[in-house]
Amino acid sequence: MKISILGCTGSIGESTLEVVRKSKGFIKIASLAAHSNAEKLSRHASEFGVSKTVLTSQTKNPEALEELATDPEIKTVVMAIVGFAALKPTIAALKAGKTVALANKEALVTCGELLTALAEKHGGKIIPVDSEHNALFQALQGHSIEQVDKLIITGSGGPFRGKTRSELQSVTIAQALNHPKWKMGPKITIDSATLMNKGLEYIEARWVFGLPDDKLKILIHPQSLVHGIVQFIDGSMLAHLSPPDMKAAISYALYYPQRQPGAVEPLDLVKAQKLEFFEVDYENFPCVNLAQKALKKGGVAPTVLNAANETAVQAFLDEKISFLSISDMIEKTLESAPRQNLDIQSIFAADAWARQKCQENILSLRH
Amino acid sequence: MKISILGCTGSIGESTLEVVRKSKGFIKIASLAAHSNAEKLSRHASEFGVSKTVLTSQTKNPEALEELATDPEIKTVVMAIVGFAALKPTIAALKAGKTVALANKEALVTCGELLTALAEKHGGKIIPVDSEHNALFQALQGHSIEQVDKLIITGSGGPFRGKTRSELQSVTIAQALNHPKWKMGPKITIDSATLMNKGLEYIEARWVFGLPDDKLKILIHPQSLVHGIVQFIDGSMLAHLSPPDMKAAISYALYYPQRQPGAVEPLDLVKAQKLEFFEVDYENFPCVNLAQKALKKGGVAPTVLNAANETAVQAFLDEKISFLSISDMIEKTLESAPRQNLDIQSIFAADAWARQKCQENILSLRH
């Protein structure tokens, strides 16, 4: 089976390469793309004998990613690009009837409704590679969606679980980047600290599984071993467990409906000692609530949420705003967002508008 | 859908009646059978408007249960008879192509290989109603058995979890009957205290799922909320959770592949506080190991195990032997068991032989 890996130098991309290494030739790489790390891209291309590569920061072809994503010789695109940039190649791949192993949260957050409709229309398939949605996807196999009472997404609670608002006032970038369970890129690690990652996943689940938001729930699970739980109408639950290793989700997406032997080490539940679950602390982690409100508002509101979040997180990483200001900036931007119809043009416009507006909000904070 | 409930006055039978009450006419009862509780049988028959009833302790027709189990108007037989007596009507039902919602452990333990072959041959279906096997059955839907690395059966560990052998020396019947999590009949409650129930379930799983014993594992889980876990070859796991209420399994068996809305209250995982898993204490609870040995030995050895267990448990309940003597008596009986081919006649012979032999072992203990 041939695949394209877009975003091959990030943490998801490199985990995908490990899955390919272990596949004993079952998975072959047709093409690789990266944003700016030319040295890594060339190393990966050489290891896997890949001739088609794209370095998006250098290419003069604005459709280079779309071309890789629609390459007739591939079956699956691993979409491991972070942020809004994944949107166009994802759309192209689905229109070409490809399976998209989708690790990017933002594409579904901003236009999940459009993407799932596109997939259905063109025979494309979205398999979520987020560990939570992949967990739910696995637990739902063999069960009809009508039997679902609740889909429960779990989250570790991040490095600041249990902290009060006043304690959160002074947290540093280093503290926010020190995630207790998952090793990920900086943007997603900050999203885990604010719990915006759960907010984005909540919106994502809405579209991946086609369920209304009263059937979606988030629980905090500090051990990060249960990634998703399906609660059925009869009161039974199926929970998916694996080590906090993205290879569990990636390998399932690539092998589906089969499984890769030994993709990850199975958990030792005795050594795990205990599994605990807590309600979300909505008061001290307002990002979850902002995401839920954006989903309820609909239209381009999730796009504005996502763009404002990217902008605010970058400002935090650049030491321009404090940790608590991240949610304040998103809320402020979201409040002034225009109502617009949901189409690709409006989404791009709303994205650009929100980045600009959030920057203004950040600047006005400093003066 | 019409069903027959054999063993309608025991705890599984009465839970089945509750499922039927809640089904709003979806499930209708064609017939009811009980062993000796005439008053309860007649009360249930009257409530559900059932004309065909059998009281096995009183009937002169030795094939009365087989007749109910093969009644052309029913789709499903709920086999809620405790012990070896369930075997003949189970065989009859499977030969008639019925679905058997099988709550009885012994039928599968003594001739699981024969029953699953019969079911396949005649288009019958066994849906396990044991909570552990039903949990695994649910978790396996949509996944091929070739993807399974381990099936993990959980057990609460019973009332004596953590006790040493010297502490177990003096336990009373009342203590053994005081199960921390499940409300069940006395025979099964004692099996839970010796952990023989897990041993029997281990053998049962061998046949229900057609997997060799190196793919079966038992874990102690004191909270009794996770009932079964499927570990796949890629390292992912799916765990089934529900309250410790047999209606979860019974309703699934009756509604399969659908589900009964509101069959049980879903768990509140936050209130549950924690889920823990421990290895089995094989040293102080030798019954698990006896069952595993009997399965390895094969042939009629599981039948001998089961019959000796029934005999020894009854002797314990009759205050004839101590708690620790239960496993001693089973072991002694098992050691002297003859090797025999596996056919129905040999099983009946081995059952009778083992009951006699175990009685002798018990008597020789007292003199």
C-alpha cells in the first residue's frame, strides 16, 4: 500500500515513519512533504527511497501539496501538517477519493461539515489519527451510531490540572511545554495546557462521528491510558486503552480494517495501578467552554476560535502575552466575529480576519 | 420476539423478567421453567400470561425442558438453569437452530467443544450471558478473532481477596456468601469466593471464542466495573464497562445486534473513583489453577472438575467440609479421573463418576 506523508518531520510524521519501518514492506511511501526542515526531509527521503518531496517554505508551486495528496498511485494521505495549512490538501485528497489519515485538528474544526460531506460525495474516507478520535473510531467498529448515547473524549488535564486561576497567572512557557504524558509539538502542547486541545477535539468529534453536541462529553483522565469511551443506549460502555503513543492510532489508520502486529507494547494494567476520571474544571480552563460555544454558534465561529487560538498561542510562545491571556484573547476575538455562511471562501476570510483581529487584541493588551 | 426462560426463579431468570418488563412488548415469553419454586413460577406465568410452564422437580416428562427449548414459536432460549442440568436442553435448542442466551457456565465447561460444533452445524447461536463473556462478545463485535492477542476476563477477587491461606482456614459459610459486588445464587457466590468461577469462565471462554488457552488471561479487578478486555495484536485494548448488573448482559443477548434503551444505568466514572487491576493470587486460590490444568488435560477433565466442584461446594454449604477443603476435594477427584474420549455419553459418565468420587473423598476426610 502506498501513502503520502504530509508533515513528515513533526512528531506525528516521524511516528508514521516508525510505523512504516515496522511494516516490513506492507506500507510504501510515495511522497513526503515538510514545511522548513530540509535536512530532515532529505534524510527521510533517502532512507525510504522517496523521490517526490516538497518543502513548502521553499516551493514556488502553491499546489504542490495538493498534487502529492491526489497522486493516483497512493491510497492514503497521512495529514500530519499542524494548523490551518492542512485544509487545502485535505480537501484535494478527499475529492480524489483518497483515505485521509487525519492528524490535523484544525481542518475538521474549521470545516468538518464540509469535509465529511466531500468525503461522502467522492468516496473518500477520513480516519482520525488523533488518539481520542481514533480510540472512539476503534470502539465504534461493529456498532451502529444509532446505539450511541455518548462519546466520551478523555484528556490528561495537562501539566496544570488542579491549579487555581491565581496559580495559573504566573506559569511560564517552560512549565506549559512540560506535558506529563504526551511528547508533542509546542503548539499542541500549549493547547493541552489550556485544554483547548479538548475543545478542538470536541468540535472535531462532532463532525468525525456526525453526532450532535449533547452526545459528546469530555472527561479528565490523568493516566492517559483510556483515550475514548463509547457509552451505548443500553448503559454499556466500550473504552479504548493503549499506551500514550501515537503509533497506536497511526498504525490503525494505515492498516484499517486490519491491525499491525506489535504496533505498540500493550499496557500492563497491573503496573498501571489505577485509572481515574474527573470532570473538566471549566472555570479555570475556559478554553473548553469557548470551543463548545463556538460549535453551538456554528458557521465560521470554530474557524475564528481556531485562528485566534493559533495566534494567541504563538504570542504566548513569543512571550508577548501571559498564559491566562490566551483564552481572554480568543474570547475577545470570538465575541466580535461576524456571522457568515459556511463555505470555503468564508472560512478562509474568517481565518484571516481572526488572525488579524486577535493580533490587534494582543497589541491593545500591551499598550 | 418470543423467548423461553429456563430457570426463571433464580437471579438470572428474574433479571431476564425485568428486561422483558422494560421491553414494552418487544420481547414476549412463550414458556417458563423452574426447578422447585412452584409459587414463584406460577406468579411469573400469571404476570406474563404464559401458559406453557414446567416445574422440573414435579414433572413426569423427562424431556419437558427439551420440548420448551425447541418450541417452534421461539427464537431464543434463556438458559438460566444452574449446574449440569442445563446441558440437555442446551443441546436440544442448538440442534433446533435456536439462539441460546447462555447464563449457565457448566454446559460450556463440560462440553463447550461439542456445543460450539453443534451450533455451527445446525445454525444455532450461543450468546454468552455471563457478564465477562458477554463483555468480550460486545468488545469483539466488528473485529476479527485473528486480531486478538489476549482475551482478559476480570473478576472482583471475591470476599476473600488478599487473605492468606491461614486466614482462609476458618472462614464461615456466611462470610463466603457475602459477595462484595454481585448478588447471585449460593453456588455461584461460593464459586466467586474460591475463584472457581474464574476458572470455569476461563474454560468457557476457550470454547465461546474458539481461542487457545495461551490467549486467555484472568485479572482481578475489585471494582467490578470492567468485565472483559480484548487486547489486540497491535497493542490496543477495548474494555467493556457496565454496572455489576446482569441486565446489561441479558438485554444485550436478547436484543443483539441491537441494544435495549436504558437496560441499565450507565456508570458514572467520576463517582467510580478508580479502576484497579491485580494479578490472580494462584497460591491462595488454587481453584483457578485446577481449572486451567483441567482444560489443558482436556477430554472429560473439565466435566470432572465441574462435578467435583458442585459436590464439594454443596458439602461446604452443608457444613460438611471447610472452605479450603473445597479445592482439596476437587484436586483429589481430578487426580484420579480416568482419561476418556469426549462425547456426550462419556461426559455424563464422567459427571456421575466425579460426583460419587468426590463424595467418597469428602467422607474419607471426615473419618
